[in-house]
Amino acid sequence: MQNTSKQYDAVVEECRSLFTKKMSDYGSAWRILRLPSLTDQIFIKAQRIRQLQENTERKVDEGEKSEFIGIINYSIMALIQLEQGVVEQPDLNTEKATILYNKHIKITKELMENKNHDYGEAWRDMRISSLTDLILQKLLRVKQIEDNQGKTIVSEGIDANYQDMINYAIFALIHHSELDS
């Protein structure tokens, strides 16, 4: 578990670094995005990963890694939107956005640690393609919940699905880093 925690933190640091750099470039323009728009952005990234995994020919020179990072960062943005609400004009500076990022990644990591304990690190035996499929499944669930105006009868809410997507994407990036070493 200790190794998982360190690997998780290393992936998060890379994602957070990109997030803060993009905040410096673009500000918090993403704050105007409604939840379905963020869900669709994540869906596009997950679909691209699946296509990269299934097709040998690539016409854009970006691999899976950048797309998984995008899934993580857009999911954090979605969690922030769930908590803060959508705004008409960008309203967060980099410092405040990073505080919110850290808050939500901390909650998400705690969820991972609890599930990882109960499941015995089963994700380590999973294929990256299976993690991709699980992210796509979570996205379809989120879209259905959004279509139901956020209401569920017995299922977990949208936030839990975004958290699971973050954790699956982090697991995929950990797998990639182990393949690269």
C-alpha cells in the first residue's frame, strides 16, 4: 500500500502541475462549463484512449498518458463545479483553484485507500484497457444521472463516479510508468 500511495502522489503531482500551469495560461475559464460539458470532455478523452488502444495508426502525436491526465484534471474540475456551482465569469485565481484541487484529490485518494484496502489492490492485475472501459462505463452512468437531473434511486451520485474515474486514470498512469521503467 505504501508504494501505491507514493505512486499515486507522483501522478497527482504531475497532473496538478499541468493544472496550475494551464490556470496561469487560461485562468479559470473552465468555471463557466456546465457539468454535462465537463462530462463530454472526459468522454472524448476516454474515447480517444480506447481508439488508441484499438488502432495501430495514429494521426495525432499524443498518447494515452496525456489523455488520462486530462481525465483526472477535468474530473477534478467537475467535482469543483459540483461543490461551487457554475458561474457566468471566471472567478478563481490559481491559488484558490489549487486549494480546491487539493481538497478534492485528498478526498479521492482517501476513497482509493479505503477501496484499495478492501479489494486488495486488485487494480494491479487489471489491464489498462479494462481501466479505460471502466472509465467509459462510469461516464455513461454519469450521463444517465445528468439526464435524470442528478437523481438516483439506489446508486451512488455523480461525485463518486468522478472520483472513481480519477482513481482508474491514476491506476492506468501508474501501470504506464511501470511499463516505461
